[in-house]
Amino acid sequence: MRYDVIVAGLGIHGLMTAYMLARRGLKVIGLDPYPVPHAHGSSHGQTRVHRRAYFEAPFYVPLLKRADDLWVELSREMVGTSFSLEEGARVQAGGGALLSRTGVLVIGRDDGRLASGALASAEQYRIHVKVLQAAEAMQLWPGLSIPEGHIAILEPLAGVLQVEPVMHRLLQLCEDSGAVCCPGAGLDRWQLDDNGITARAVGIEEVIEADRLVIAAGAWTAGLAGLDLPLRTERQYQVQFSSRNGSGYGAGIFPALAIDRGAEPMLYGIPDFGNGIKLAFHHGGQLGDPHDYPAVSDNEVRELHGVASKWLPWLLPEARASWTCVYTNTPDEHFIIDRHPATERVLLLSCCSGHGYKFAPVIGEIASQLLVDGGTQHDISQFRLSRFTGAVAR
Ligand SMILES: Cc1cc2nc3c(=O)[nH]c(=O)nc-3n(C[C@H](O)[C@H](O)[C@H](O)COP(=O)(O)OP(=O)(O)OC[C@H]3O[C@@H](n4cnc5c(N)ncnc54)[C@H](O)[C@@H]3O)c2cc1C
């Protein structure tokens, strides 16, 4: 079997890349040892925050603006319905919404990393945000408790992506565009020869040949690439809680939250889409192999509830549901988008560090441009492998 491109990994970035390549007419095969979606990697867990007033660093904002446009375009393709920012923002999907502009509220001290970072990005790239004092925010959302000295920055057009519907529909779009997707067939080994890439996948008898290979394998990227990359896998957990005020934290009336706790891990929340408000800490988890992650413990639920209920006093203590997930972190928490040091034919995508989902369409676009056009108009200079001294072929 000969293809133009093998995509190893059918998480959000591999799927998006496969789709962007297939819709440009390339013959693509996508491989993954697990079904799409699954709970062993990073692209599961119901929802992801999507925002553009980016406190992490302003250089992400042009990418986020393009990602936002592409989410709108893709949402139309995925569900065949119209989308209007002015209407406020729902992409209808058979009764559900793939992208809901719930707004995102960044809470923290005005000189803290989150508030000052969000404001700097908003100012530099003219993103509409509203700065609220603690008392104003608590009047608007009575289920919030914000200490004196904190501000709340509302980005009204930010929102929430529905992960599993996106993954299912994207897989469908890939297949409709002619990509051959093989969930259950992981890439076993690959090698370079005069004609390109020769690969073997578990469960596929034939040798797979291709001109190019994309490795978008999340926590397994360094191993598949055969590189000493400074990637660290970190266990994270998310918990859904009910509110003592019924729909008080409901997605129709309550925004997503990012709460700056200074030296402690950021607390974030995603409003209730029917299964409870989802809460989690950003980072602060144990490092290790995702296959060994224990289930979420009662202590963890108690700890999260204890912290979160100071900000969200209507929160009930029992977990409605909980699960773990993996962050694949680089030391600077920026992505890797670069060619393999040993060959131009292999592209590496590691776009996680706990914040990559919202970028997926633009990452797929970049990957397809690098492979088809030989370059991209997007600035990806921050994502080069050369920033890591150890990124050498094994
Ligand atoms: C708890 C949590 C909360 C997050 N919240 C947000 C958020 O609010 N907003 C945001 O933008 N981002 C968020 N992120 C980050 C985002 O989800 C990730 O950046 C993104 O899902 C990474 O996708 P991926 O495709 O790179 O990796 P993955 O989804 O892990 O996909 C990699 C795939 O490679 C496959 N694979 C492994 N071995 C092989 C092999 N041998 N051959 C082929 N395939 C292989 C795996 O099975 C997996 O399916 C969050 C992440 C987590 C874990």
C-alpha cells in the first residue's frame, strides 16, 4: 500500500492534520493503537476551553485568530449549519453545540500572570475584553466569590469546544475526504529508504509505504520519533460537580473560568452542559507513564472541592464523574512543530503542554502547508526543535 502521508496518532492534532491533507487531495493513512476518541491520551474529557486573549504569550494570538476562523468553518462542515458571531455563538449539532461562546472569565490580581498576560494579548491584538472589579463580577454571577484585590477579565467570544463530538465528526470528515483511518492499528516501526518511508502497523499485514510521515502521537511522540526529546508526561484529573443552585453554573448563564492562585496551580472551570460544572487544576500533577495512572481518588476530589468551593460557594462536594488525562509538556510549555532532525520527510507535532486543543485546526493547516507547499505563512519560529539541546536522533 502506498500513500502520500502516514499520520501516526489520531488524537485531535493527527486527525486534524489527516483531514487537512485529505481535503487537499493527498492520499493519507491515519494510524492509532486505540479507538477515536479514547481515554489514554489527551483528546478526551468532554470539553476544552477556547480563548484568544492568551495569557500564556501574545505570539499565540495570530494562530488563535486563524484557529477561531477555522473552527467556525469546520463547524459548518461538521454539522452543515450556519454560524454567526453576532448571534452570540452557537454551532448547532443535532441539538448539541460543538463550539459554545460561553465567554471566559480570567480571575486574578491585576499584576498576576493571568490577568496581566490576558490584558497584554488583548491590547496588542485588539481582542474585545471587559475588565470587571470583584464586586461587579459577583453581581453578574452570584455563584462566584472573588476576594478583594482581584479583577475579572471577561472575553465574551471565548468559549468551550465539545471534544467527543468534534473527534467523531472529524473522523467522519477524514473518511469522507478519502483518508484511510485505522483506529486499533498503531505504528509499530518505520524506516527511511530511497523511496521515502516504509512502515509497519500492528494488525496490518502489508508494509505501508509513503512519501512522508507525521508523528502526532502525544505522550508517545519521542519514542516513535526515536529522539531524546525533553517531553514530560504529567497526570491530570478533572471532576464534575453539581451545584446546590440547580443550573446556577449552567453554560447558558455562566462562563468558563481560569483562576490565578499565584504560586499554586491555576484552577479552571467549564460551565455545566448537563453533567455538572467541570473543575481541575492546571499542572501540579505527578509525572509518569499514562498507562500507569491511578483513577481519581476521594482525596483528590476533596482537595479540588475544598479549593474550588472558596470561589464557587454553590458547589456540592460529591463528584458526579471524574477521569484522568495526560499533559505532554515541553520545558517552556510551547509546542513542537518541526521536521525530524534526521529527515525532512518526517514532521513532528507535539502541541500539548495542556493548552493545545483550541489550536487544532491551525496546527492541521500548518502541517498540511509544510508537507504540501514546503512552508507556511504562520509564524512557527517559537516551536522549533533546535531550542532543545538534547533533540538529537538516537
Ligand atoms: C485534562 C486536560 C485538559 C485540557 N484542557 C485544555 C483546554 O481547556 N484547552 C486547550 O486548548 N487544550 C487543553 N488541553 C490540551 C489538549 O487536550 C491537548 O493539547 C491535545 O488533546 C493534544 O492532542 P494530541 O493529538 O497531540 O495528543 P493525543 O490526544 O494524546 O493523541 C495522540 C495519539 O497518538 C496515539 N499513539 C500512541 N502511540 C501510537 C503509535 N505507536 N502509533 C500511532 N498512534 C499512536 C495515541 O493513542 C493518541 O490517540 C487539555 C488536556 C488535558 C489532558
